[in-house]
Amino acid sequence: MTNINDNYLKLRGAYLFPEIARRVTAFLEREPAAASRIVRCGIGDVTEPLVPAVLDAMHAALDEMGRRETFRGYGPPLGYDFLREAIVAGDFDGLDIAPDEVFISDGSKTDCGAILDVLGTGNRTGITDPVYPVYVDSNVMAGHTGEARDDGSYDGLTYLPCTADNGFVPAIPSAPLDLVYLCYPNNPTGGMITREQLRAWVDYALEHDAIILYDVAYKDFVREADAPRSIYEIDGARRCAMEFHSFSKNGGFTGVRCGYTVCPRELAGRTRGGEEVPLHGLWARRWSTKSNSVGYVVQRGAEALYSEAGRAQTRNVIENYLENARLLREGCRSIGLTVYGGVDAPYVWVTCPDGVDSWGMFDRMLEEANVVVTPGVGFGRCGEGYFRISAFNTRENVEEVVRRMKAMVNQPA
Ligand code: MLT
């Protein structure tokens, strides 16, 4: 019989968001009348349609595909130059990033898993807690962890607690790590890192020859003027960091699928024999072997996000989501809950009321308010006692969520 990858059997339960969907379905089977009332603020999925600049570009590209003279077959495996150049001009103006250091993909979720193809086993890996579950699960699947413990954490990973006390930015560890995952603006806590804190992480990585995998999927939500939008704003980051970008949240591409990574040419790892090898060539080899990149029409759509019209239009959409986050923050505060995040990020991180744990709050919100949220503990042990509300929704729904939460506290338990 064929061998399977046993590491998959170490995974605890389902991936978080399908598990939430399963629980919502089970609730609706019990209470079908609630179906029309459900408001989904769980997974961070956008609700606003693609902006006109993107639609126009995609329509034009589709027309090109319909004519023999302009039809395109396989594209360059690492992405079209027009998109790589637009990215460098738009996201790295004044920073030392070249178009051939940009790798186009179908999204940063893919990249977060794929990167482990080119990294070896035995790396001491630091993961923030709470964390975007993809980092953990993809390490489990790749065999980079031991077994799951009773609390859902895994042997072999170093968890870096992110708590209200440290502002949801992990302390620099005293022990050396080889690989560290950081995500700012943070999913799930909605927190942001300061330039000084990020500099401390870059210094740590340089000192310990470590690599930082820096996820900036939510960078266009940052409003704090001095906050870093890219790790490459910090001196030395080219030698110790890869950056993961997504068009899902800023461009509404969750269903379109496009993102990119930056892998600077200086970034290197080590062979078992101790020889230094740049990751750039390995990453390029990985993509050109395992993928034919992303469709032409999609890449033209992504390019349009960097046009003047695209920028102005997406800015409006992002402002709208951030206003939702503000309303959710204010609403939660008005009923006595302690709230974090939601200023430079589309996620509001809320402390559960006394005596209620994360899944308990998920159940209460679902059953009493018919609102789907994400239980904080689903993102890791340090998320216990919190729940996350996504601001990706219509204004009408957000106002309704606030009304229902207020009504919930006014009802006898
Ligand atoms: C989330 O809700 O945490 C994210 O939307 C999930 C994702 O981006 O894959």
C-alpha cells in the first residue's frame, strides 16, 4: 500500500475557518429560521466588489485573450514584468527592491506553505501566539514539528506570546531561533508593530543568522504615519527577511487570487554541510517547477491596483472597512468590553466577558445575536479569552452587529 504523509495525522481538528463554518451549519440545522439573520464577521473575507479600475483592466485583458494576435498562453513562471515593475514602483518606492526579487503567486496563503519547500528540517522556528493558523499547520504538514499537545500547541515550535501586556508584539527571545514568522498589521489581534520594535527583530535575526518571514497582507490598512509598511524600510532586512504580500484585502482579491513575495538576492540559508546558499535561486526554481504563475487577466487586474484610479478607488474601500472597525470598537466598548486592534487593521480583538471563554463567546454570539465571530483560542493558546470581529462587511451589517450586541447585554443571561 502507498505511504501517506503521516505528518497530516498530527494536525489537530479541522482548519479553523472550515471548523467555524461546520459549527454555523450545525446551528442552522437546529435553528433554520436564523438563516436570514446570520451576519458573518468570522473569516476576513471582503464584501465590497472589485473597483472599476480593476474591472476595466480585466475586461480589456480578457478581450486580448479572445484575439489570436493578442492571445497569451503560458506566462513567465515568476510573473509578468509589467506587474513586478508596478509592484516595485508602487510598494517599494525609495527602497532597494528590484523587480526580479518579486515573485507573483495566487496569494500569500499559498506562499506561506510553499516557502517550506525550500527551507530544511531542524530549524528552530518561532511562531507568535495567537497566530494565523496557516504558519503552524503548514509546518506540521512539512514534518517540522512534533506531536500536538493537549492544548493544541505542537512540540518543536517556539511560541512567542503576544498579549495585551506586550501590545501584541512578542518580546525578543533570549534563545536563538533560525526562522521567525511575524505579521503586522497583525492577524488576528489587529495590533501594529513600531519601527523600533521591527528594528529590534531585524537586529536579532542578523545576530542569529535567522530568517524572518514577514507577512504584510494588511499593510494598506496602516494609518499611523511612522509605522513601517515594509520590513525593507529597516536597514539590514535584505539580509534576513522575506516579505509576503496579498491583494486579497486591499484589492478585494479573495476570490480572484493574487499576491507576491519578495526574496532579496542577499538572503541566504545554509546547507547541511554548512555552505551558504541564496534563497532567491531556490525560490525561483521552486516556482518555475511547480507552477505556471497566475493568469494574465488576473495579473492585469492586480497591475491596475497601482494605477492612479486604482489607488484612489481602493483607498475609499479600505477607509470604509476601517470605519467599520471603528464602529465595532466603539460598540464593544459601549457595552463594557475591552477592545484592541481595529485602528491600523481590519480586525477588532475583544476580551470576552468574565467567565466566558473564546468558544463560549463564539456560541453566545451565534445563538443569541446570530453573528459569526472567530474564537481567539482558534489562533493559539494566548488567544483564549478573546474573540475576533472582522470589519470586512457592509456598513449596514456592522451597525446591525453593534445593535445586536447591545441587545444581548440588555437581556437576562
Ligand atoms: C482570516 O480571517 O484570518 C483570513 O482571512 C484568512 C485568510 O486570509 O486566509
